[in-house]
Amino acid sequence: MQQVTIHAAKTHLSRLIEAALAGEEIIIANGSRPVVRLVPVSQGKFKLGLLKDKLTGPGPDFLAPMDGDDLALWEGGG
């Protein structure tokens, strides 16, 4: 654990961020009183194919022409 004052944190912010990203615990203190902890933000990972193998059957053909009743509903008819 590394504890630094606010002034030192402002002066060495880039170095402190690198240390926090490397897993080091950084405490920023106001004088000798700890006030905040510098921690990395967890990065969510985007995963393609999240529902792969969970959906069954062929999907709808979005390029196929609509039948007359469905088309009327989309165009505001009843």
C-alpha cells in the first residue's frame, strides 16, 4: 500500500495511475488522514455470440416481403 498526500498525487498522477493499474493500492491523504483510494475501473468485455447456441430454429427472413395484413399494420392501417 502506498499513501501519498493530495499535493504529491497531483504532481505524480500519471505514475500513481500506472501503479494502481498494476494492482498496487494507492491511498490519497489530506495531510496524514486518508481520504480516497485510487483503484482501476473494471473494464467490461464485449462478447460476440453471447446467445450462440441458445436460440433455436431459423431466424426471421427480414428481407422477405411482408404479407398484406402485416404490411397494413406497419403502415398504420387496421
